[in-house]
Amino acid sequence: MNYNIWNLFKKGLSENSRWPAIWNNHELNKSYDVIVVGGGGHGLATAYYLASRYNVKNIAVLEKSIIGLGNVARNTTIVRSNYLWDESSAIYEHSLKLWEGLSKDLGYNVMFSQRAVYSLAHNLQDIRALERRNNANLLNGIDSEIITPEQLKKQVPYLNTSKSSRYPILGASVQKRAGVARHDAVTWGYAHAASKLGVHIIQNCEVQQIITQNNRVTKLITSKGDVKTDKLALVVTGGTTQLADTVNIRLPLSCHPLQAFVSEPLKPILDTVIMSNAVHGYISQTNKGDLVIGAGIDSYNGFSQRGSPHVIEHNARAIVELFPVFSRVRMNRQWAGTVDITPDACPIISKTKVSGLYINAGWGTGGFKATPGSGDVFAATIANDHPHELAKPFDLSRFVTGHKIDEHGAAGVAH
Ligand code: FAD
Ligand code: PYC
């Protein structure tokens, strides 16, 4: 099915009935050339690019639940590339460029909206950190500007820029090409395009154990039976350490809950994304009208998909500081996801000591924006059995050599 204007018109005439399935569900075959474990954004993107760019056939994505119910569905969809260090800004900028053509590439509207992302500064240290990152971004050819509170007020009229507020805003950085996308559409778009290229998407199929022979991946034990492969890609966020444990690989990942909540729908009032690390909250408005709000991680380790009340209470207070006009808005839903964080807040995209086993994890609080870029460079790494140039700095060896890339400051969310 092509989602072109003509087909949309035709289906509209039949009251949108009889739309075909967006992707095909398959039974598990006995073997595949490449198995991708995890049907989140990154797993589906990896499978799509393996098939579309690297000419790999006979691929399966195994998902323990239903595709797109993990973090890809639980995140707040901010897409930007303004990281501090060359290595990370390069991979995030590669991703942002792919976002810019993604709907066309997938033949599915992922509703990518380049509505700009503002990061606020409330003290001198914030200003220095934003200026440093702004200069680094400009040197790497990434769009970024520093603006004054007066300029900010013109662009975001309801923001409280009063000098007498508790944490006055001293300035901001803005990336105008940044924005948001629709998370479900990203999942379904990749599933649709991968499925069209023959990728088998197998839901309700939990991978329980990896079997090796002579230090090579040979087979997987799953809840739907055994399946053979000699190339296995793990893209399972919070599930990575448990699966890697089955082949005695220990990973520097710790999992935390990260919460978000949305309000009742409002008429259009906020046409951009505002982030503040100092008062500790960020906010945007969806196309439906809901305000989408989040803050930092819950500090304890855990896999809970709810989170602690005091974190969102603090978060709501921060948003009311920034936007007193939202103080009477009712909140509709709250949830959490499980974010997998490395010591340097950068991902792991790596071959491993087991031949044929590749790991993509540790995107922590910031992986949604990386979905296309991560999928592309990981697919290249798997297809060539050699790290893609942009993936090289994110090899597991950095935790041994000490070549870490500290992005805690640009992560957008405190950890
Ligand atoms: P997931 O969707 O979690 O995919 C992993 C999949 O693996 C899951 O579907 C899971 O069921 C499956 N799986 C696990 N174990 C197994 C197994 N044994 N067998 C088979 N399948 C298995 N990032 C941003 O860039 N911008 C944001 O604004 C942003 N906001 C966030 C807000 C919140 C509240 C949260 C929780 C995260 C946020 N993130 C954000 C981070 C982002 O969501 C993640 O980094 C990203 O979604 C992770 O990649 P994924 O989509 O592939 O993960
Ligand atoms: O990485 O920009 C980000 C982000 C915002 C909220 C969660 N992550």
C-alpha cells in the first residue's frame, strides 16, 4: 500500500474502511541471515537499512511484545543534534539529516516538525555551558544561535522572562532545525518499509538465550522455539544486560525510570520546544493539543514503568515557573520508560568478543532522535562486520581505553 494522496482520497471515499495491514506478521522460520532482537525504533530502523541500503536479505526482527510499546512509544519525541563533542554531534547530525527526508524515504508520514528547540540559561554557568556548546556546534556545521531574553520573549510570548522570577532567564540557545516527530508513526513507518522489503516482523517472540559454538553465534532460544543465525543484533534497551549475560558479556549499563506526562488537549499555544535544565523541565505541544512534559530520571536503578510521584511534582512546579499561564491546566496521563545509561551518557554501537554478536544500547534518555542514524550505522556495521566510521567512537573498547565522550551536559535531561 502506498500512502499517496490518491490512495488517501480513495480510502476516504470508502470511509477509511479496508485499509490493508501496515506490516506483515510472519511465523518464525528455522533460520535467518541476520536476526535483530527488539522491535523498537532502533531495531526496526536497523532491519530497514540492512534491507534497503546494505542489500541484506533474509532478516527477522524478533519482538517479545508488540512492536513499538517500549521506549519508542514512551518518549517525548525531541529531535535535535546539538551535542557537545565531535563524535556525538556527528552521529546525531547524520540522524537529523535522515529525519529531514524520512517520510519520503519510508513512504509514510512520520510527522517530523522542525519547530526549533530552545535550551534556557538561568545562571552564569548555564550561559557559559550553552556558549561553549553553541561554538562547538557551529565549528561542526550544526545550526545553533544564542539569543537574549528579549528575543526569546518575542518568539515564545507566554514564557515567563520576568527579571523578578525565582530563576530569571538570562538567555537561551536555539537549534531551529530541531523539533519533534510522531513516535507511533516512526515505528509503523519503519515496520511498513522493512516489511515491504521482505523483513519478517515476529511479535510476541521473546529471545531467552543466545547459543554459541567456538565463540560464534549459532542459534537463539525463543518463546516460539529455536532459530538459527550467525549474525545477531541486540537492540533491546533495558533488556540488553540480561541477554548479554547469557554469553558472559558484562556491560556498563544501568537502567532507571524516566517519566513524562501529558495534559488535556488545548488550542494551539506553544509552537516550539522549551527545555530548562536548571528549573528542570521541558515542554512542547502535540498536534492533538496535549502539552507534553518531562524532566530528569528517577535516581534509583529499576525497570518500573511508573516512577515516583515526587519527581513529577517537582517537574510540574518547574513548568509553572516557566509558564505561569499553565498553572490551571489539568494533566491527563503519566507514565515512565526504562532508560539504559552508560557512564558517559553515550551509546554503545559495537561488535563484541563473540563473533556475529553486535550490540546497540545505552541511548539512555536521548535515543529517539537518533533512531534513523543509529539504524543506518548499525546496519552498516553488521553488514560489513566492520564498524561504520560514525559508530567507531561508540565501540565497547572505550570503557577499557578510557576514550569516553562525556555528554551528560548536553543530554537535555539530568542524570
Ligand atoms: P525500545 O522501544 O525500548 O525498543 C526495545 C525493544 O526490545 C522493546 O520493544 C522490547 O520489548 C524489546 N525487547 C526487550 N527484550 C527483549 C527480548 N529478550 N526479546 C525480544 N524483544 C525484546 N529520546 C529523545 O531523543 N528525545 C526525547 O524527547 C526522549 N524523551 C524520552 C522520554 C521518556 C519518558 C523516555 C522513557 C525516554 C525518552 N527518550 C527520548 C529516549 C528514547 O525513548 C530511547 O532512547 C529510545 O526509544 C530507545 O530505542 P528503541 O526505540 O529502540 O527502544
Ligand atoms: O535528549 O533532547 C533530549 C531529551 C529531551 C527529553 C528527553 N530527552
